Amino acid sequence: MPKKFMKRYLPTPEKVQAMKSLRFLGDILHEPNLWHINRHSVARAFLVGIWFCFIPMPFQMLGATLFAIWFNANLPLSVVLVWISNPVTMPPIFYFNYKIGAWILNRPVLNFEFELSWAWISERLLDIGIPLYLGSLIIATVSACVAYLVIQFLWRRKIRSDWQVRRLERIRRRGTADQPS
């Protein structure tokens, strides 16, 4: 995996530890495993970050932070991945999740006409909320597990490729050293 690329663009531990909004976590942020970039921590970060990006809830980054700490995942990457669902991508993601939930519950897909009023929210909360959260949980779990497995596979493949290149390089060097000059 592009370890150097990730190190270049992810915030440093010092930068994250200096954030006032995360001071409530105290010394937990000084745990070195939260900052390592290796196959296991990156795969867990994808698991956590992608799972939270598909769940419609406020403070997704806080949830990703707490779960990254719990799963010993790479903390900055977990939080960054939550931004897959941003103000531009949220409507299609959550509408797709809603349609999946409605299909599983065998409910008709309601026409989406949002109105910011208590009457609309109280009338539509259960009609839309249950299929939305069921679909979100299913899509989040499947997507997060697939991302975890893909990262594990790609990382191992890259390691095997690097080993093969080094092995061939050693053989080539040995072959040229054995030849008389």
C-alpha cells in the first residue's frame, strides 16, 4: 500500500493531540498503535471509517474516533474515511440505503418530499427512519467488511511483489558477481 503517500497526507500525532476538541480523550491519543501505518491498522481503519460513513448520525467522526481507539485502528485514517459521506454524497448514499431497507422490509419506496417541520418529521420518522437505518446498517457492514478484506489482500499482494522484486535483484547481483571479469 502507499505508505509514504498516507504519511504525507495524514495529520501527525502531534497535530491531532493538539486539537482542543479531542482533549477529553487524554493520554489515549498518545498510544503509538493509533498512529502506525501497517496492514492491520490500515485495514481496521477502513473497517471503522467506511462503516461510520454509511450510518446517518450526527458526529460520525467522533464515533469513528472512539471505535478506532477501541479496535486499535489507525486513528487519522479512520476519521478521514468518514468524509466519504459528505454534503454532496450523503443524499445519494442515504437514499440508496433507504431503498435497500424498504426492499428488505417489503415496503413501498415513498416519494421523498422533505419539509423541515415537526409535523413532517413526526409523520415520516418511522416510515422513512426504519428502512433507512436497516439499509444503512446492512450496507455499512457489507461495505466495511469488503473494504477490510480488500485492503488485507492488496497489502499482502504488494508485499509479495516487493519480495519477488528483491529476490530477483539478489539473484541478478549474485549472477553478475559470479561471472569472471
